[in-house]
Amino acid sequence: MTYQQNRRFVEAIRPHSPDDWLIVAGDVAEKFDDVEWALGVLRRRFAKVVWSPGNHELWTTKDDPVQARGEVRYKQLVELCRSIDVLTPEDEFAVFEGAGGPVAVAPLFTLYDYTFRPAGTTDKASALAVAQEAGVICTDEYFLHPDPYPSREAWCAARVEESERRLRAVDSSLRTVLINHWPLVRDPTFVLRYPEFALWCGTERTADWHLRFRAAVMVYGHLHIPRTIRKDGVRFDEVSLGYPREWQPRGWTAAPLLDVLREGDAR
């Protein structure tokens, strides 16, 4: 929401029917006020809005009046969402009963643990060294603080454990819509212009979740490469908007809404 062009897209989004739910797969904004504005606008229009946090919401920047860091910041974002009736990874998974359902809609927050490593590296230190040699470093290293955990990978481990616990509790007769800002498998990162950036894109610990937890679809953002792939027969939809410099060459004049329970892979 830092960019006025993106704000205009949000202002123009409308549901196709009054029963539509909207998935927001993270990276709404860096400032709390902007997150609240965008999600509030969308919640007033859609029957339900389901949010998973991205790394940008978790940044603590000097120009945000809210200076909370790490887990405290995440919990404050959850409370902000609850105050405007937006579902979060901390809420009971809702069941969508419309076309393509019933499915359990599961927003997740798993973060990453530096296990999507460049070839020839065996640990975080060697992987980061290769990335730095290539001139690649994620802004998270400066603004995404893991407090009170000792590292982002430790926070990731805790989030994976909690997310897995909640997914195991879903009725086994239901398929799921798995929503996470970071893709749950590494495959979407194979097309990155700078492959070293995959370090900040997920964890190997979630590589089989689309099978274990009966995913009808896995919805993610983060890479700013909106496309659809299949893995093990399961569709993975990236639904990011990105920066104006990224979507303008695509000729977009409005934010495209994607039916994640559609038949087939066409977008």
C-alpha cells in the first residue's frame, strides 16, 4: 500500500457475488495503519476475508508508529485483524460451502528457515555466503526481527509445529485450501531471476503438506511471479500483485481476482 497505484487497485476491488470470500496472502503493507485500511476496505465488501501475514507486515521500520517487533508484532496484527472481522492463522479454520466446497480454509504462518539452499551448500552460513557473493540479500535481514526467538529459523520451527498441530485437527473428510505467504514447496522458486533468494522463501519442513493435509489448492504470494503450477497433482496458485514496476508490463488495469477452486489451471 506504499504505492498509490496499488491503493487504487484495492479501492476498485469488488466481489463477483455477495457470497464471495477473499484470500489475502500477505504483504499488504509495512505500516499498521495501511494494513488496517486495506483489510478494512476489503472486509466491508466480501463475505469473509482471510489473511496470512507476509514478511512486509512483520517488518519494524522507523517510520511506522507501531514499533513492536517479532512475535509481539505478529500478535498485534492478529488483534488488528480480529477487530475488523478478518480471519487469521490464529482463528478456527472456517469451512467454505460454496462452489468447489466444502473445504477447510486454512491460513498459515510458517516463515522460512534457510533450507531452500543453493547447490553445494550444506548449512545456513555457507548458503548466506553464496548469496552475499552473488549480491543477494533479503531486506528481512534488517527489518524482520524474530524476538523473542534467537533466530528466524527458530521462530519458523515454532510456527511449523503450531501450524501442523492445527492442520492435523481438521476433519479428515474435508479437503483444504492451504494459504501461506511463503510457498510450502520449493518448486515455485525454480524460476527466480536470482535463485539465491530462495533462502528467504520457505522451509523444507512443509514439503509434503499439500498431500498430508488433502489440499485442493495451495495459495501463496511472496515471489511476485503470479502463475500456477502443479505438484503431485495439486495446484499451487501464486496470487501476488507486486510493485507497480512489476505489474505494469503485464498490462493490468485492475487487481485480478482468481477463483482458487476453479476447474483446471487457466487463470
